[in-house]
Amino acid sequence: MMTIRFGLLGAGRIGKVHAKAVTGNPATRLVAVSDAVPAAAQAIADQYGCELRSIDAIAASGDIDAVVICTPTDTHADLIEQFVEAGKAVFCEKPIDLSLARVKQCLEVVRARKGRLMVGFNRRFDPHFRAVRAEIDKGTIGPVEMVTITSRDPGAPPVDYIARSGGIFRDMTIHDLDMARFLLGEEIAEVSAMASVLVDPEIGKAGDSDSVQVMLRTGSGKLAVISNSRRASYGYDQRIEVHGAQGAVSAENQRPVSIEVATGAGYTRPPLHDFFMTRYTEAYAAEIAAFIEAMAGKAEASPSGEDGLLALALAEAALKSVAEGRVVRMSEIL
């Protein structure tokens, strides 16, 4: 079996997650890591036995087949273009960019170079969410009519992160917008959103919101509702429900240990996962495995760059809906 040789760009929180996913796959080897903070890169190099190299050196390296881009968002599009030009397969964390125009420009380069690009919407690979999609595909619940997605973080990020994240719709809701497309099986035609600052006034001062609700409608009338909050005092809240003509299927919250204790005082269960690093461990491993399958020509790279573009466009529509207090048609955005 051929070994896929990887370079990792970015050694922060998500970089560590992907380093674990790459090194945990028997078909891969992590060859090199690069980060603007040398100590962060060195920590990964020490843990996994790979080299420290500059981004340009990784692009020029003959012993690297693919890269995982985990750098700040404003570098993604440039790096995708650089590594596609260098003939490397590219896995890039979402979003490709915060500008739709820049994403379109980047995807043109990928197409022109016949590059291989996959975008990191990891929730599509969560085994529980995939099982929901499998029941839809089997026809168990009949045609999909309504989707409900709840996604609440355990706590708000630092305000300095908010300032560079692109805001809650582009940073957080974008995952759920992609999941809505994944579950509805039909493109979204209209977006309506409302947003508030209920968690931290400083987030509002930074020009963002921390609590949002989004309603989506497809051309045929299928509906989806997304509930997001930057605060969940009880842990990382991740649930979906799909209602169809003949039934419903749902995925409940996951816990590190799935037990229930019954005593005279009542029933108790362990707390939820504390955040995405542990909740989606299996999903991160599965998406890297899917990327390898795509590199081997056994499947299309999915989620694709186009999926990344459409999720960002939905986030832009939600922003516009909040700003203008109205339903926004996707034909206005794309």
C-alpha cells in the first residue's frame, strides 16, 4: 500500500487535531510541519517525529504529496493556490476565505490546474450524523421535510479571536449551514436570520453576535432551523433532527462515557464533551481517510471547494438578513 506523505501548515489547536488524525492513519506519514510560532511547530515535531520546514520548503519538497492547511483564514486562499501550483493535494480547513469573490478566484485556479482540493467540514464525517444521513438515503423516514440543528459552544472565544474570525455566521454557523445542505439534499433558496448579544457585551462591541437563529427554505419548500449560541453551561451541545413524511431520525448529544446511573436520588448521566477536539475525534480521522481515498482516485474530494463556496454564501445571506431585517434569496448572493 502506498504511503501518503503529508505536510502540516499550522500547529495551533486545529493543527494539533489534524496532526493526530494524519499520524493515526496507517496509510499516511507526517513528514513536516510549519508554523509562524516555532515553538508550536516544534511541539508537534517532537510528538510525531517529523521535521520543521518553512511553507515554501514544503511546497518545493519532493517527499510530500499532500498538505493540511490549518493556518489563519486570511492565508487559506493564497496557500491553496501555492500548493495546487506545486502539484500537491490540498486539504484546507474552512473557510477558504471570508470573501466570496476571493473564494471564486481561488477555485478558478484549482480548476485551471486540475488541482485536488477538499474543504474541512468535519461534521459530515461524524459517525452519528452520517448514520442520520444513511437513514434518509434508505428512505426510512420518507422524503425530508424539516431539519433542526442545534450547535452551542461551551463558552465564547476571546474577543481578539472574534475580530479576525469573520463573525459567528462565517466562523460557527457555517458548519451548520453545510450540515443543512448535507441533510436536506436540496439547495437552499432563501435565508432568514436573527442575531443577538446575550453572552458577552464585548462581542457586541467588536461588531459580532453570540446568539443566532437561522431559518432556511429550499426551492421545493423544505425547511431547516439552526440554533447557535456561544454559551452552553452544560457542555458542547451538538444535536440534529430530521423530520420526514414517514417519520423522523435524530442524533443526540454524545458523552465521553455513555452510561446512566440510577439511585434513590434519581437518574444521572456524565457531562457532555467539553469541545470539538474530543467530540469530533472520529470525524477528523474519517475526513482524512476520505481525503486519502480521493487522492487515490477512489472517490471525489468531498466536501469540495464548491461546497465551501456555497456554505460561505449562506453565511453571507444570513448576515445580510440580520442587517436588513428581511428574507434574503440566494440569487442575490451568488
